[in-house]
Amino acid sequence: MKFGEFLKELRERNGVGLRDYAREINMNSGNYCKIEASVLPPPNSRGKVLDLVRKLVLSRHEINDLVDLAQDYHVEKIVGRFK
């Protein structure tokens, strides 16, 4: 599963609409939508991932999974440059 797909699933499970949630975290809804759709990359640090999900009720496991997915994305981008 991709970061954006998991983020969307968690937001929907919290019963929050995309535009409402983007507004709650002071983010442009278009950019937030692009992150969920994997058009924009996930945040590149744990702190930024936490900023993105700060208003959602998540377990520690779910937060760690999101951070791992974001890190995996960035590692794959770096490794891909050397192939």
C-alpha cells in the first residue's frame, strides 16, 4: 500500500472529509488531495508526517506504518537514481 492510500483510509475512518481535514491542518486542499492520490510525494521526515496526521485519532502502530511508508518512498527514489 502507498502512503497516500493509507493516509486516505485513515482520514476516512476518522469520518473527516478531505477539504475539512485540509482546512483543520492549515493545508491547501488541492495539495492534500495530491498527497492522498500519490501525485505529490509523502513528507520526507517523521515530524512532517506527524504534522499531516495530527488531527486524526491513530494508534502508535498506524503512525509508525505511515512514517515507514514515507521513508520507503524516499529511499526508493534515491536508490532508483543509481540503477
